Amino acid sequence: MNPAFSVIFLTTLTGAGQGLFLALFAATLAAPGRVPAGFAVAASAVSVVLLVLGLIASFFHLGRPERAWRSAARWRTSWLSREVIALPAFTAAVFVYGAAKWQGFEPAAAWIGAAASVLCVALFVCTGMIYACIRFLQEWATPLTVVNYVLLGSASGTMLAAALAAYLVPDLAPGYADAATVITLAALATRALSLVRNARLRPKSTTQTAIGIKHPSIRQISPGFTGSSFNTREFFHHRTREFLRAIKWIFLVLAFPLPLVLLWTGSILAIPAAIAFAFAVQYVGLLAERWFFFAQANHPQNLYYALTG
């Protein structure tokens, strides 16, 4: 597939916003009274900003943005429609949670936070299932797709929570650093598992199955199209195998070991800027990871156009 940067920014920005809110609300449950209202308000505000930026990025992928509201119409059968509903609902819930914390409405904030957490998980599932439900794209059609969306978003959000805590509430920073480490390592394990799985895949569609002839020596000598078209632009990345391999190693380094090194350097030496830089590096790595995620999916229609990479 040809990665769309609007979707890449949508999924990485909203993922970080979701992970940040989950990290915030988990801390308020695990350590009642230790999370100052000011920190909760600041983290909620940053989460809302990330979610809104992700929503804005999504509009750049629409051919007719003025008709975007129609994308929610098929919520009974479409994971995309469900995502379109869940994203603004979750954003609104986080905003109301932050407002309740700001005004000191603690009992109400607890219930709102619980509802927002449910919406957050629903949004993760909807986003992951948009891709996992496409059975003919074997690289995506696995539960690991949903798991990786959850863990990668949670890792970046928790890393951001550690950076905010290092500046605003240093006492919370070690706990967030521990959580970010565990989630990042879990994300590395599941993403590596998906890479191993995808490397072993064998295409279900072949030239023989496409034309219904089982002869073993069928050879395509020309592409099915002589010029560029929507199909050749949208369903293939036009990059070499070497380029994809380089992107894979870039995201494996930037999204996992390097930010952890920066995180613990900043934590041990009490350098908040290093922790903030760890989040920035990890986010860049996740941009590369999401590009690779889309590019690795091999659409069966590319057989017709003789597109390989």
C-alpha cells in the first residue's frame, strides 16, 4: 500500500493522546491524592491537543472534506465509522475530565475518567480493526495489528507522561518511567512478532489463481497498465526492498531502545529535557513504524500491474 502521511499523523498523534490519558487516569487510580489537580489538567490539555491535531490531519486524506460527516453513517458495519464516532467522543470526555479536575469536582471527575477510559480502549480497537478486518491484506489480518496499535500508542503516551511529570511533578516521574519501559518493551515484543509473522507469509493470490489457469510456467511479460492511475498510486509504495529494510531498522531503533536509553539517562541524572527528547525520538520512530506498516501490506491487485518491491 502507499502510505498516506495524513493517516500516519492521525494514528500516531491520537495514539499518543490516548496513551497519555490512560497513563494519567491509571496514576490517579493507583495513587489517589498523589496526582495534583494541576498536573491532571495539564496532561488532559496536552491529550486534547494531540487528539485534535490527529483529527485535523485526517481531513487531508479526504477527497471531499465537506462530506466528512457522512463517514459516521455506517457505524453498524464499518470500523471506520465507529472510529469517526469514538474519536470526538473520547476527545470531549477528556476535555470534560480536565475541566472537572480544574474546578475540583473530584467525584464527577472519577466517573468521567472511567467513561473516557472505556472510550479510549474502544477507539484503539476501532482504529486497529480498520486494518485487521481486511482479510485479503495478510500483513494486517491478525490480532497483532490491534495489539500493536494499543501498545505503541500507550508506550508513546506514557513516555510523554513521564516527560510532563519530570517538569511538573518530579515525584511521579520514576513511576511513569517504569511504566513506559514495561510498555515499550511489550510493544517491541509484539511488533517483532508481527514482523516475523509477516516475513513468513506466502501470497494466497498468484497469476495462476487470477486467471484461473493452473499451468506452473505462466509468466507475465508486461504490466496491466501503461501509465499512472489511482490503483498504481494508492495501492503501491514504489519503493525498493532496500528502502523498506532501512525504514524497518530505523523504526526498530528509534521507537524502542534509543528512547529507553534517553529515558533512563534523564531519570537517573534528573534531566527532564532528556526525557522529553526520549518522547520526541520515539515519536519519530513511530512515524517510521506506521509508514512501514502501511507500505508492507501487499495488495493482490498489484499482481495485475506487475508492481513489486
